[in-house]
Amino acid sequence: ERFAGELAVLAGADGPTVVDLSAVGFIDSSGVRELLLANRRAAEVGATLVLRAPSPACRRVLEISGVLGEFTLEEMSEG
């Protein structure tokens, strides 16, 4: 619930909202659902939800779920 609440507030903000997923070790279908809802909310108000550097585990779940392409991704640059 807390994750959903935070995303709801962020997705309604002006400008891009960045969600750093670099340290996420586990995400399940409810987490994916909340990201999708936040992404939709952001789009409705003309904003962008950006997923920053999804961890390999997170990226895999998003890929398997067939939703990775729904999101704007920001990869971490090295250096």
C-alpha cells in the first residue's frame, strides 16, 4: 500500500517522475500493476514516469510480463 500511495503522489507531479529500481531485488505482479497504474496516471496529466536502471531481477519480471516497453527507461551511465 505504501508503494502504491507514493507512486500515486509522484505520478501526479509536474515533469518527469523517476523511480529508481536499481536496488530492487524482487518485484511481483502487484508491484508491476502499481507501476503500470502510475505510468497511466502520469500520462493522463501529461507527465512521464521514468524507471531508472531496473535491476536484472526487476527487468526480467517486467520483460516476462510483457510490459517493459510500456515504460520510459533511464539506464545508469558508468563513470
